[in-house]
Amino acid sequence: MRTIALAGAFTLLFGCGGGTAITPAAPFPAFDRAVNLGPPLNSQDFDGGPSISADGISLYFVTDRDVSNGGDIWVASRRATAEPFSKAESLGAPVNSSADEGAPTISADGLELFFDRAPDGLIFGATRSNISEPFRAPVAVDLRSTGCCDEFPNISADGLDLYFCSNRPGGYGGDDVWVATRTTGLSRFDPPANLGPTVNSPANDCDPSISKDDRVLLIASDRKGGKGGLDIWVATRSSRSQPFGKPVNLGANVNSGFSDRRPDISADGLTLYFMSDRVGGTGSFDLWQAKRA
């Protein structure tokens, strides 16, 4: 298994079925070269912002196909994880509106969907009673925002931590990664906390994605040391109660000289989804995936 060396003293090794083991001083598993997901997910327009369901059957994403007012949230489905996605359709109203919806993140139970919306500069949440029902009308999440903009949300597997990026005061650069926590799925989120200068840099750090066990954080950043544009980086920690270590670039199999961003890791840790405007796509941004090496 090819690996990526980390600066920290630990790493996460994903096991089949979602089990994990922490091995001191071991490197992070590398990914094979990324491949374009093709149609029906990708079109000649913008297709990005992937969020894979916990069972790997549904992929939520943003596209501006068939609309003239910005992006809408769509979902693609398949019968099994070994099959390609064969169907994609808009979530429709009330999730999609005349505004510009983006960056969806689906909860592990499939009952809660968070996303950002422009020009509001806010993060919204929509709920449903079961996965066969449509989502109810979304409402703005109270993240104590004092202005624009909060964006690119990502909800933890237990539904208690909402990671997002923001240019709000108290950061270390342009956009920073923040996290807001709640005690239950029905509770109000506490005031957000900045992840600090180890994760964040003087550059733009955004598009967070947290692994199923809360020990691996993927971000997009244009900090020094990247391949060009925004690159995908990974930071790890030994437990949820510990801070994340310094992010490490995922390397040339994932990153390109273009903008590679909005990573989302499958629950079993074997597949990384992201968006990129690199050569080889069919639109302005396309959806890509990389399998663990």
C-alpha cells in the first residue's frame, strides 16, 4: 500500500467496513490517480461540491445545468457501490430556489442536508422524516454570523459537529476552517471555534471534510507547497478530543495545476470524491474520484 508521510506522530488507517486502527508514526494511505466520473454526473456546465451518503449509494452535488440563476443541488444514485452512478436528478423546491445553492453535505442517517446559499452568504439546513420523503423547506443555521460569508459546510457522522469555512473575524488568513458543535441533533449549535493556526494558514483554507471517525480532516487550500490553484490537503489527529496536526498535501495523483477542491471521503475511507477544473473534464468544473491505493 502506497502512503503519504505525515508530519505528525500518528495516522489513520481505514479498514474495510469502517473500522480503524491508529498506528504510531505510520503514514497516511495514498490514493490512485483520480478519474473523471463522467455522465450523467458531469455535463458541459459546472458540476461540483460532492457529498457521498454513508451507504455510498447516493451522491449529492451542485450543478448549473438547466438553470440560469446559479447552482442547484442534485443527487445521483446507483444500486450498489460497485456500480457507476446511473441516474441524476434535481432535488427541486423547496431546497433549490431562485438563489444559488451550493456545497451540500448529507448527514449519515440521510435525514439532514446542509448547504450554502448565495447571495445570502449563509449556511442552511433542511430535514426530512425518512429518506423516501423530500426535504422540508430549509432554514438558515444560526452560526452567529455577523456578515458574509459562511460556506462549504460538512457535518460529522454523529451529526454533532458542523465544519465550514468563513472569512469572519478571528481567522488567520483569507478563508479559515471553523467548527460549530451541538449536544444533540435537535440542539442549537454553539458559537463556532476556529481550528487554529496549525490547520489554517495566511492563505485560503476551505472546503473541510471530516472522516467517519473524526480523525481525518481534508481541506482545500492555496497555501505554499501546492501544485497550483487550490490543492487538497489532509490533517489527522489521534482522537476527537485532540487538535489536528499540520496538513499535508495529497500529492500529484489527486492534485493538479488547476483548482482541486471540495473533497469528501466515503465512510469506509476507500474513495475520495472532489471537484476540479483540470484538463480532461467536460465542463468548467467536473466531479472526480480517487480510489485508495
